[in-house]
Amino acid sequence: MIRSKINYTQRSATVEVSKTHTNTAQDVIVITEDKLNILLMQHLEHIDSRRAWQTPLALLITIILVLTTTDFQLSFGIPAAYWFAVFFLSAIICSVWLCQTLYKMSKHMSIEDLLAKIKNEGNNKPSVNDSSDESGIPTQLERSITFDT
């Protein structure tokens, strides 16, 4: 905490600042480029998949409209019952596809989740902080990433 006294005057209004708080603590994340590339590509695919529900829903609505408004007849040598079966099976397939995309969309991945994956949190693999030997002496990697302030 830094104590300072700043007076701000504008049209006879004075504000006195008695305390200034600093928030400059930082974490350093060490990660290889290929692993970061993979994690970012996975996140990008997840973002793109959030709109994937639109196609199966549009097809399902169209097929339901066809099923409810059409009297199927013999066409291209195919009987009406087969046409109805094709559209009915298409509606079932689109319904399953829609449910699948909605389920995938429900697995929301936030920026915090992405950062946790990048930091390798939740895994049992050792991090840089866990890599010191039994004596508590930091390893070469830990010594090489220290910062002087």
C-alpha cells in the first residue's frame, strides 16, 4: 500500500486521496508452443460449435413442415409410403443430431476453464513449483525464470 496525498481541484471541489492500493502480483505460466497451439485450437472449435445447433434445427423444422403439409404420392417410381418413411427417418436423425449439438453446447468452456487447462490445473503432472528437489533448492528451470523487481 502506498500512501499519497493528491489534491484535485475543479470548480472549488477538492478530493483528498488518503490510500492507494496496488494490484500488481503476477503468475508466470510456462508452456510449450505446440501444447498452447493445441489448447487454443480446441477452444476455437468449442466456440465454433456453439452455433452448430442451428443447422439441425432448421432441417428438423423443414422436415416437420413437409411431413405435416404434404400428401406423398408415387414419384420417380418410389411409392408414397417410402417417401413418408424417408422423411420420417430424416426427422429422427435431425432430432438426434440436434440433441447431440445441444448437449455439446451445454458443456460451456469459459476463459477461466481455458486458463486452467493452460496452467495444467487439476492434473497430477508436476508443475514448475513442484520440481524442486527434496532439499527445497529450486531447479535450474525455476532459477532461470526468476524476475527482479
